[in-house]
Amino acid sequence: MDILDLGKDIDVLINIEPEDLIPLPYPYDDPANEPLIKKLTDDQKKRYEASLDGVIAIGIPKPTTKEEEETFVRRFLSGLEKLLSLENNWTFLQPLYHSLEYCVKCQLCNDACPAYIASGRKEIYRPTYRPEILRRIINKYIKKKHPSLLKLTGSDIELNWQLVARLGELAYRCTLCRKCAQVCPLGVDNGLISHEIRKIFSQEMGIAPKELHESGTMQQLKTGSSTGITPKALANIIEFMEEEIEEKTGKKIKIPVDKEGADILLIHNAGEFISWPENTMAFAIIFDAAHIDWTLSSDLAGYDAVNYGVWYDDIQLARIARRHAEIARALKVKKINVGECGHAHKAMIVVADRVLTGELNIPRESALPILADIVLNDRIKLDPSRNNFPVTLHDPCNMVRLMGIVEPQRQILRKICPQFREMEPHGVDNYCCGGGSGFAIMQSMNFPDWRSVVSGRIKLKQILEVFQDVISVDTKKYVCAPCSNCKGQIRDLFAFYNVFERCNILYGGLVELIVNAMVDIKKPFIEWEWR
Amino acid sequence: MAKTVLGGIEVEIDEDGFIQEPEKWNQAIAEDLAKLEQAYPMSDEHWKVVNYLRDYYLKYEIAPPIRMLVKQTGFDLKKIYQLFPSGPAKGACKIAGLPKPTGCV
């Protein structure tokens, strides 16, 4: 797809056909049975920008007048100008500048991109395609390079609202997994460029997927959680968790809430409380058994580790990061530990370093090393034979590639899962689940189909490959994904392809496997049913 | 935001058919939504799930954890999927007039 065609007034630039997609292993090796991406209705196409690939992630309303079209482009350019100035973009200007200026287009990153490969190498998904659009816009409209020079070097571009809108959608076809940045010999981060384009749309144009902004960060700041859990609902859910723990394990545990001066403030992704409370229960059981001095918080946003700002808006990111740190400070805890949530690892532990200074810069760590310490040093009694079924590990990008937390989760699995096996590639070379950067929660129109068929395809392929020798329903198998977002994506992916019924593969977190192996708990903790 | 007629009155719905004005919800709206979600005709079992979700929502302004729904209604997830083929969130919650679930759920 020539970049000069990107602004053309045509219905759709590309279509995703089943025969173009990379093949899947047995029992999904017949492209004729490939489930299709739902077609949008005429009404949806009329109202929203959908001309990139027939898929809608953001839902950009179509301008109705020439004036609206011009305003749209003008605001984009004004945002772009800010993006390139230090006072407006001191958070990310340096890596952005580096990535824009240093790419030599060697295309080594192409094979690293899960969406590009899975789609059958559709040009618009190529990791160097988006940055090239932005580079050309900058050269022509910001740096105002001479038009004949741009034509001569084949780097001309013609800006109109259609091109800008398509670029906005295109910024949501990249999961920000940053595998492209990892393989780049020059350290160019094309994922970051998708992130920066999203920032122009949100911070300058007021356009972002509803799930990330309105019902995401805005709701979290207002009600306490992007799930809508209020402190009152949280109290009810914690009570329920305590009852469930007693019923399932016979243990009477009081889950500590707002305990001042505790060693650890544990913050979960609040989605766990609603969709996978067995994960938050398992943490409570393990920490209780290992005599960890810990607490949850019931303060607004103190019980939801997520920070969707990390995907699309630095200002929202800063607001939530400060909130988390202030809560920890008020509780006088020694540190924050983040539960099984990859993006919260990125936002709270890594990126928040840019905005939390002085007294707010309190220690923030992953919970995985604590779990490894408990398991490896026999601080609780475990019987690995309880987990005697094939288990594989999905690596959340933000834990492994971004932070280098690679071994703790593996040390645990090697010790407690006799049939643990690695998918290929894994560790820092992993592939994204396909739900990164907000995709797993973007549930509107036909976007969920796209992330099952395209961005999650390589992950499905890897999972099927690693279990190929035991693929029949007679053997139960477990994909351990220590991240709520990855779990949500794997759940939707499995439901889309009916993987649980056809292959008997269940997904779940890491702590559930630990509790499943605890010798003083009689019943299996993991219930082998779809959720 | 689109408007549609459900249960004989005009109601605002989002792109995925969730009603936007939870206070307008009534049994007739629920039944019309059930028709769209392959959960019609609604049996006592359907109503047991829908009423539980509705009551929880009115009290806590959110849908309950799925595990709590299973426990309180006595229906396992398989049964809930039989009653509501599009699932507890996209099916049962929608019919009960709850907003679309948000966050990492």
C-alpha cells in the first residue's frame, strides 16, 4: 500500500481474507473453517471511520462538513507540533526523536510483529509503515522541506482528514508489544510511535477508544476502578472471597484491608475481582500461609492497579500514577507490589518513575519475585504431583521484555509443575497475546474479532504447537498467563476458536497453580471449567 | 448513540445494544432484549439470573463477580451459557439492563 494512497477516498484500503492468514496447526489447519471477522453494518460504516481495513477500534465520527474536515487536520498538526517540543512532551521526546531519525528501513523488525506476520504481511501493518507516514508528515508540514525535494526522494505525502483518520485507527493495530524495538539494531522503537500517535488523538483532539478513556481512566479516577467497582462493592467482594476461601480450602482467612504500616500494599488489576476472583483469593491464601505482612487498599483507585493512560495519554497516566503513590504513602506501607497485571507493571513500576518524585517515589515492585521466594525457599509446603498435567507459560510483554522479569515465574513452574513445557519463542523473545495496549478490553463492534483473527493468531499458534502431542480432549492442559489483560485476550481467543471444548486447554494465572499444589488443602483449587 | 424501540418505548442503546438509561428498564424491555440474545422465551430460570443481576446492580452499581452469580443462583456456568448463549456479560447483563461491563474483565 503506497503511502500516497492512504488519503484516497475509497471504501476500504485492505480486506482480511482467511486464505491470506498464516496457517494454524491441527485442529485448526483448514482455512475453510476459519471464523471470519464480522462485517460492519452500513450504519456503522456511515457514522464511523472504517476505511482502513473494515475494522473499527476507536470509532472516529466522520466529519460532515468541509470545515470539520479542515479542523480535524489542523488539530492533528497542532498536536504533532506539540509532540515534537520538549515543554509539551518531555516524557517521551527523546526516544520519539531517536526512532523518527535513526530508522534505516532495514526491515529487520518485520518478522517480530505478530499482527504483520499473522495477517499474511499486509503492508499497512508493517512496523515501519506507520512511522514512515508520520515522518513524511513532519518533513512536509512541520519542517516544511521543499516539495520538489520530497518528490525527488519519493517521500511526498498529501494530508487530508481521511489520511489522518486512517492513521489514528492504524495506531490501534499495534499492540505496543515492542518486540520490533527489541530486534532493531539501532534501538528504534516503532511501538512507541504508535503510542505517540495515540497521544495526539487523545491529548489534542479528544479522541480515544471509549473503553480506555471514558469508561477507563475517567471512570477509575471517579469511582475507583475502570471496572466500576466502588469501595462499597469492594467490601462486598472481599467478604465473598473470604467465604469462598473457607469453602474451597477450609482455611479461615481475614483479608487485610487498609492495614497501616504493612510491609506490602498489594494492588491487583481490579478485573480479577470480577472475572477471576480465584486469582486474588490465591494471593491471599499464599501470603497468609507464608506470614507475609501485607494489605489491600479500599481507597479510590487503591484497589485497581491498572493505569490505561500508559496506552494513550500521558496526563491521565500521571493522574493515576500519583493517586497510587499517594495512597501507599498515606497507608505508610514499605512498598507497593503489583499483582498479575503486565500493564500495571509497566505503568506503575517503570513509566511512573518519570512523574513520581520526592516523597511520592516510593518503592514499587512486581509480586513475582516474592512468590518465587516463597515457593523456592519452601516457605509453604507444596506437592507438585497435584499439578501433574501439561502446563505452558505465556510471557506478558511488559514483565519479560520491558522489565526483564523472566526467571521467577519459570523457577516456580519448574518446581511445581512436573509437565511444564516452554512455547517457542519465549522469555524476552515472546510474542504478545494479541491483546496488549488496551486491545483485550476493547470489546466494541468487530474489533474483538480482529484481535482474535489477526493480533492473537501467533499466540494461538504457539499454544497449539506446544501442546500438539497431547492435543486431544483426553488430556487436560493449562496455559499459565500471569497477567489479567493476557488472560482476557486468551479467554476471548479461546472462545472465538472454541479451544476449550475442542482441545481441553484451560487458561489461568500463576498463583492458582501454587495453591493447587498446597499440601494442606484437600480439594483441587483449580476447577476445570470454562470461565 | 442510537435509539431503538424496546418494550414499546424508545430507549437509547450503545453500539453493542446495551441500554444507556438503566432507569427505564422493565420486564418488557428485558424480553425484547432476550429476543436479540437468543434467550427468549424467558423461563423462571432466566428471570432468576436477570433479577439477581438487577438487584445486585441497584445495590452496588456494578455487575457481581461471575463466581458470585454462579453461587447465588445455584446455576453453574454451563447452565448460564445454556440460558444465555451470548454469555453472562454480553447476554444476561445486557438483558438485565446493566451497562456494558468495563475494565479488564
